[in-house]
Amino acid sequence: HFGNDCATCHRKPFVKVENEVCIDCHRDTTAHTHMDRMPANMILAENGRCGHCHKEHNGTLSLKPEHQNLCAGCHGMLDQQPGVQTLLMNVADFGVDHPQFQPTVFTEDEWLRVSLDHPQLRHETGLKFSHAAHLTGEGVDSPQGKRVLECANCHRPEPGGAYMLPVNMERDCQECHQLNFDPAVPERTLPHGDLPELLLFLNEFYALQALQGGYVSEDAPSSIKRRRRPDERVSGREQQDALQWAQSKALKITSEVVETRICATCHTVTPVSDDKVGWHINPVHQPRHWLPLGRFNHASHDNRACIDCHDAGASENSNDVLMPGIENCRECHGGARAEDKYASTCIVCHQFHLEDKPAYGRQTPANSNEPAHE
């Protein structure tokens, strides 16, 4: 829309386009790293001209640089850069010079990046779960009988297909793992994921049954089993007895549900004497993205089956990390100069302008008296 108006970008005669001109429109473009974390000899590269990387007036060529050398010029020898302190490893070419993937896992009470080659690699999900038991060829028991499951029954793509939605109990599990709690009302189910809410739900449910009457149960007193006329008044004593029974019944059912019948099937449950609820259930840890520093699109890989990359059928422990290693990706992806595979440069999987970094050109160098941009 301004292709014929040269002065939009070239505001000073015989002077290359300055960064401020670009930033006037691209205000939200983020930087590659924090300037105050870089040595002086590298600040020029980070805070140099936008046009150093984004070349204009090149016909149909994209303004987005795709050549590998732009990244490998620094990342190929990070350990040789004076003053650079980083946990990043050298990487220069995906096909021949790239470290093993390091997914983000929860272990020892914190989120850590751990190499897939680490001998003690694990991700503490907080669940008791076996992929192998769910992917058996004979099928699993369900309310509708035997059912043969596939990965897609529980793992569903986000809109657009790039990443997968977190597994959700109500949407993905409850069809088989139903939360029924009383044979007298098989259509009623318990709330999931909130113990105080579950206890309140059961207290209210059994209080209503006790006051209405007609609830048939071996442990219910005769006054609660007996059906009442619509106009029958309930005495104060009967109300107190009904409330006492309802609270006792709710606590009993909660104990059964949490410790044996339902919750403990998938979760680790610990009794807690000094807690209002009485139990602690280990939280579930689902990573939003296993590889937050990389990009991956499941939709563009739909010509391959899930098991080609994720060996879930052999996993019997929920702590197993089922992410494919770099050798799996190298079956199809080669380096920038690959001729027999998909030539993959750095930006195929990585962004340059990182979302968690300050806006480009809006940072404050470490030697400035002004506060750094956050």
C-alpha cells in the first residue's frame, strides 16, 4: 500500500533506512535476546540495522531471511564468544551439528529442560496411567463393552492443528471412567478436580434425599426410607436426624470415592488429618509445549501415524517421556544443504524474534542509567 512512495521508508537522502522508520510500524516486533545480557562485541549484531537481515529491493525474494549462516554465525560457536555466559549448546546445522532435544519436564518439584538422552529422564505427571493398557488390541472395558482405543480418542489437536490440547477428564476420559457414586441415581455424576466442591455436592445431595424421604439404602434409618406425603411436616428432631445421617453418608461416600473406587484409580491420594477436606491429591502436570523453544506443526505431519514418532504402545508408566528424539526427525529432515531429505534451516523450527523478549529497539543497554524495558 506504500510501494510507490519511497519517502515512507527513505526519509533522508543518501542515508540507509534507519531502524526508527521500521519500528514506527513494527512496534511489537520482539528482539532475539536481552541486550544487557550480551557482551559489548555482540550488541552491534543484536541492535544493528533491521536492513542487515531484511534485504529489500530483491524482486520476489522474501524479506524474511532463511539462510542458515545468519544464525550459525553466532550459535555455531557460542562457547567461543568472549563474555557470553549461556546454557545453550553450539548448533550450526540440523543434519550434522545439533544437540539432542531437551523437552521441558516436571521432575523433583520443578520444571526443567532435560535431554532425551539423559539416563534418568522422566516427567512426573502426577497420574497413574499406562498407555500400553489403553492401546491394547483387545480393547478396554467401557460402559458400552470392549472398545479399541486410538491416540486420537484422547489426544486432540488445537484449532489449526499445530499443537495438541491438554487431555481433559470430562472430554477425553469420562466416557469410560464415569464418576457415578450411588446406584440409586446412576445418571448423577460427581464434579471432578475439586475436593471441597465434591464434599459439598454430596452433603447437599444426601441432605435433600433425607428430607424428602423415600431413599432406599441399607444404612439409612427407617424415617429416611419412608416416603412422605407432599403436605407432611417434618419435625425438628427428624430434621436433625436427617442432617446427621446426610453428613455421615456424604463423608462415607467421599472416602470410598477418593480412596478406592474412583480418584485413587488414576491419582495418588494421601490422607491429611489437619485438612478440612481430609485428603491430598497430587496435582497433574501437563506441559503446554514440550519444546517451548521450538516450533512443530502436527497438521503438516499428518502423513505419518502417531506411533511413527511416539512409542506409546510400549509405555506402562505415566512418567515415561514419549517425545521422539532428533534421530527420528532426521529420517525426513536434513541440514540446510541436504539433497536427499527436506532441507531444514534454523527457522523451520525456531523463531528469531522471541515472544518473551523486549520489543526490538526498545531495550536499554546494561551501562545505561535508565531501567531496562520489561
